Amino acid sequence: MVRKLTSTALVLLATFAPSPAATAELAASKKGVSVNTVAGVNEALRDVRASWFYNWASDPQGVAKPAGTEFVPMIWGAGSVTPQNLATAKAQGSTLLGFNEPDMSGQANMTVERALSLWPQLQGTGMRLGAPAVAFGGDRAGGWLDRFMSGAAAQGRRVDFIPLHWYGGDFSAAAVGHLRGYLQAVHDRYRKPIWLTEYALTDFTQNPPRYPSQEQQAAFVTDSTAMLRGLPFVERYSWFTLSTKTAPTGLYDGTRANRSGVAYRAAG
């Protein structure tokens, strides 16, 4: 049945509906960036106009936090689960990122069982808590993340949102659709907010990896950030990474924004 709104209800909707400015501010607050402590990082971080950043650690590691920019700590792996790191992370804010790519031997490299056994210590901080960020396969039944989420539910563990990583080997305009499809599939499976904490165009099927041209990457930055701002279940996103000193997909050459950096700075 369709119910006709009264004049009073219409007034209330107009009163409490977010203004265009508030909606724009919410969308802009999604944009973040990952950083490393390299030359020029402080200047680049101020220039990129991100609302938040992280560095895979429990504290900023000497990176200067720009005014109005949030630092989000991470507990990287099993060895990072110490009282000191947890206390340091808690002092940084209200949100904590879980383990980094536990499904990769070169990263946190943890079994699901080990991650679940340590999870109560992360949960004990009282912070809003992001699941371990798998390198791939977050949408797969029986995958690492799926087994972790099932185990967490069975044990009564808390997971507030899902961080994801995504790297696309198709450098065409279709890449945005590939990314959106992955995010949608993960959200459909777990029905939790998504943080895209690492993403870029990189073809890892080759050794060494193949990277897009600056023109291709800048176009993807522009189109993907527009898509991410419009997805209501994506709370935050973060390009990999700020500096070309860390990765070829970096947005800044030292303190100067490259073509992709200009596009990312303009996003939001």
C-alpha cells in the first residue's frame, strides 16, 4: 500500500534530509591514502587533501598528521599483538584496522585459527574494528575471509567492517566495473560496511608486474573515486599509495603530484 505523506511529514523530511553540502562532505570524508615514512611524505600528505591515512602501524611513525586529517592505526600481524601496540593504537583514535593480508606468505601469513585466537585482544581495545584485510578472494565461499567471519560469528567475536584490497590487471575503462563488482559481492556476502584500504591498477600475472600508463591510471583514479563516493556501503577508500618511492602506482614524485596525484587530489 502506498501511503500519502502529510504536510507535516513533508516538512520533517525537508528538515532532516542531508543538505547537498552535507552529502558532499560525507562523500569527501571517504578519501584516504596509505603512506610510508619517506622523503616528502609530510608535504604530499598535506597536499593530497585526504581525510584520513594509515601506514600499516599502530602509530604514525614520524609522519606529521595534517590538521583535520585522521590517522587510523593497524595491528599488522601476530607479532604486533602486544599490550604496548594495542595501547598505542587505542590512543590514536576510535577505529582499528586488523591484520594485513594474513592470506599471503610475504605479509601477515596467519591461519584463520591463529587470527581468531588473537582477536579478543584487538576487540578488548573497545575500538571499532575492521576484519583482517585479505589480499584477494574476499567474496569466495570457503576462502580465508569467509572462514574467519564464520569463526568470528560462531565464537561471538565482533567485526564492525570489512577492509579489502583490490588490484586490477585490466587497464581499460572496464576496470571500474570490475572493482565495483568485487565490492558488491563482498558486501552481499557479509552485509557489513566496506573499507577499500588498498587499490590500484597492477597486473600481477607477470613478473615483474605490469603497470598502466600515467594516462590510464589517472583516468581510473577519476572514474573509480567517483564510483566509490556513490556507493553507500563503502565507508572509506585509500589509494595504494602516496609516494612513488614506495610503489610505481604512487601519486606523488617526492612533493610534486604527478598526473594521478592531481586526479586523486581533485577527488571528493
